[in-house]
Amino acid sequence: MFTEMSIASTRSIFCLFLFFFAAAVSRNEKLSAYEELQRYDFPMGILPKGVKDYKLNPKTGEFSAYLNSTCSFKLENSYQLNYKPVIKGVISKGRLKKLSGVSVKVVLLWLNIVEVNRKGKNLEFSVGLASANFPVENFEECPQCGRGLNCLDKDDNVVSSF
């Protein structure tokens, strides 16, 4: 027969078990690629919607992000961006380097974006010998492949923001 003391002990052990189980589960939950970007002080909108998976080595910063297919869109009637299905690089606080899989159309040429640096409220995108700065706020929303940030929905003819 259980005594009040053994019931209280059983409850305490059970609560302790639930606490450790919940802590272990939460440690094993993987952040999204967008959440990881934010941990490194980047806005999530530097990646398009639809990243299906990613790998990150927290010790070296080496990462790979995976899209279903090639993704292309135009930003605010200016630059055309192209993302390959696999984007790779090395990430650290405020810096993406050794990038591959992202290119920008400048006049008639496609140039690879090889580095992105956070400089206060701006992002500096480098294609090697040249770079351009853009406000971080321009990248708060994730662009959608084939549509960019603002587009017309086919179903309801309403302009929506992605």
C-alpha cells in the first residue's frame, strides 16, 4: 500500500523526469535556416522562401541551404537575383563569406555574390572587386521565387507582401 510519502516521492520523480525529457527534446529541435540567420545578425530575407533544409557546422560556420530548385526573382524593379538549389558558405556574426550558389545580374552579366557583411543598418554585398550597400530593412521579408517581394496573387488579384 502506498503511503503519502511514497506518492509525493513518485510525483517528484515523475516531474523531474518530465523536466529533463522536455529539456532534451527542446535541445534537439532544429531551428529553421531563417532563425539561424537571425542568430548571426542577418535578416531572414537574404534567403528566399522555400528553404527545405540546411546544414550548419557551428564550430567552423560552414553551411549549406537547400531549395527545391533554382530560384530567380527581381527586387523592386532593379536587380535580378538567382539562387541555385544549393547555397554554401561560411557564416559568422555579421559575415557570410566564401558564398556559392547566389548570383546577381548587373547590366548584362551574371556575377556571383561571394560575401555579405553586416555594417550597422546596412548589408554590403560583394561580387569580388565591387560591392554595393543596401539597408537591412529591405531584407526583413523573404522573397518568393519567381515573384520577388511584392506580387499580384492570381487567385484574388490582391497585391500581397511576401
